[in-house]
Amino acid sequence: MMLEARDLSIGYGTTVVGTRLSLVARPGDVVCLLGPNGCGKTTLFRTILGLLPALAGSVMLGGKPIAQQRRAEIARRIAYVPQAHAPPFPFEALDVVLMGRTARLGLFGQPGARDRAAARHAMARLGIADLAHRDYSRLSGGQRQLVLIARALVQEAALIVMDEPTASLDFGNRAQVLAQIAGLTRDTGAAGCGVILSTHDPDQAFALDARVLLMKDGRPHAEGPADTVLTARNLSAVYGIPVTVETTRGGRKVCLPSLDLQSAPTMTSDALTMA
């Protein structure tokens, strides 16, 4: 199962948000979208999920235009993991995971023993089996994010799209979620799931050995392996600040802003409000 976006123009109605955007994702791949706020990452996600029509170009899923596929058909092929949130009703974590079976059961289908077994297996695989009967809204941000990943797993989709899966998580939960994302590409079948994720942290693309689409102002600035794309020059150009890329003693690359914090100007309250 392959997802291919070809020379996309994206946006809303007559408002163009991005142009000339292309990406390919297959089972076993990690594709990482990086870029400043407002560069078009969320709109691109909505377009490749079939929620927005492409203004130009095409999105192919399994060799067929996504615009020609029914929502249920897309949901069996692509799972979506939003940022963790607290729902208005106190669902148990197991019930949240079971919601992922809707794509397999149909709108009015009821989950049976096999579906519950699949949900429990997905939670056990992610190390959260003990959360099954806990109130989802009372879980930590990291635990909720793992529940949402488990929900995506029970869809049995070949591709998973994740919108900033580590946003607002603390250091430990962020590391845990990243480890599970890396495992997804290896553990499902021979090749694993394909994962497309957005993030504001280029270090995560290095850690996941991802292919990167680096975006600026709605256009691709660079695309390719993280080691090739995430250079000091590219990151400085995209984010508008001097950036260095260093290698740790363990051989891992990390990105650091090269700002002189001692001489940086103090922001006024008005400037902070505008930011």
C-alpha cells in the first residue's frame, strides 16, 4: 500500500496555502513534515487524508486517486492520530481504542469478542494494557497519546498519519511515544506500518531515521533523508535563526539554535502578546 502526493496545490476554496508539494509513503517508512507554524502542514495532512480536495495535482492511495475512494475505504487504509485531547465524556481507554474498529465494522456495527481482543492486543503491544478500564480523560498526556496510537492500530491500516504526536508531552512521555512510533514501522507484518508525522522538533526526524519534507511558506524547501535535508543551512533558512547541527559522542545528530542569549533583546509585553 503506497500513498503518493504529486505536485499538490493545497488550500481552501480560492485560497492557496501551499504549492508544488510531493511526498511518498510506503509500509516501513517514516516520513516527517517539518516547518514553521502556518507553513501548510495541517492543510497538507487534510488533503492527503481526502478531507480537502487538492487544488491541483493528485493524491494516489494504493494506485487509485483518493478522491475516487469512499471514506470507509480510506479509513481501512490510513489511520489518523490527532494530538491527545480530553473528550467531553468519561470513556474508558478500551472504549476509545475500540472506536478504531468502526472502519471495519461499518457505521452501525457493534464490536464483538474479536474486536475487543484486537483492542486489548494493541494496548498490550504499546505497554498500556493496565489502562483498559481507566477514565481516558484522567490519563496523562503521554498515556492518552498511546491510547490514540492503539486506536489507530486496530484499524489495521497500512499507513498511519500523526499530527504532532509529541506536542505538549514531557521529556519522558515524548521519548516513550517516539520509541513506539519507531516500533510501528518494524512490528506489523514483514515491512511494518508506514508513518507520516508532523513535528516542530528536527531532532525527532534524526531519531526516527526519517525521510523529511522541509516546508517554508507553503512550498517544499528540501526533501530527502534527514541526514541530507536537516543541515544548518537549510534549518537556518527555514526558521530564520542561526542553527547548528552537531553530533553527540554516541553518533546521534542534534540541532541547536546558535543564539547569544545574553545579548538577545528583551521582548516587551506587547511583543509577547503579538507572538
